Amino acid sequence: MPGGVNIAAGHLPGYKDRASEYGDIETEWVLSQNPEIIVGRAMGSRIRPYENANGSLLERYAQDIRSLPGFDEVQAVKNDRIYIITNDYAITSNYPSAVLLLAGWFLSGSIRR
């Protein structure tokens, strides 16, 4: 919906007998795809925006992605286009605002975390 292309679509198993896909992707596979943008989804305690006012946990998650071996050659890292959304955006009534946020990231790259 927001205009991005999920490079992992078709490379993950169905989730609990549903059409939606879910799972892990090998780091080497991501390197071979050289994505222009990486969107991570942060889950767990203390990651909600109101619990993490300065964004440091989300930035740490993005930094973990940047520091993966070989990722310094990935276009998304070179162009600082790693974005992290929280589970609150991904699966709650905030979903419409997440679609707008993702669209902004995909289209302009000027909207930041």
C-alpha cells in the first residue's frame, strides 16, 4: 500500500497455515539483494514511542542492522535509508498512520524515524 516492494515476498513460509508470510531471512540473502531501503519492526517492552522519547532504542536497532557483516556495502546503509517502526504502528489501530509514514520514507527518504 505505501509503495515499497517487499523483496522477501515469496521467500518466507506461510504463517500458521495463512497466506501471510513470516520468518527469518538469511543475512547473506539480504546482501545478495542489495536493498535500497530496509524497514525493521521493533518489538518488545520499552520500545513504544511514549516509553522511548529520545528514540535511542530504535536507533540502536537500526545501528545493529548497519553493523552486520557486509552491510556497509548495502545501498540502504550507504544512503542511510534504514527505518524502524514499532509494533504499535505495525499491528494496531495506528496502522493507517504507519502506511503514511512508510510512504513518506519510500517516496522521499526525507521523513525520519
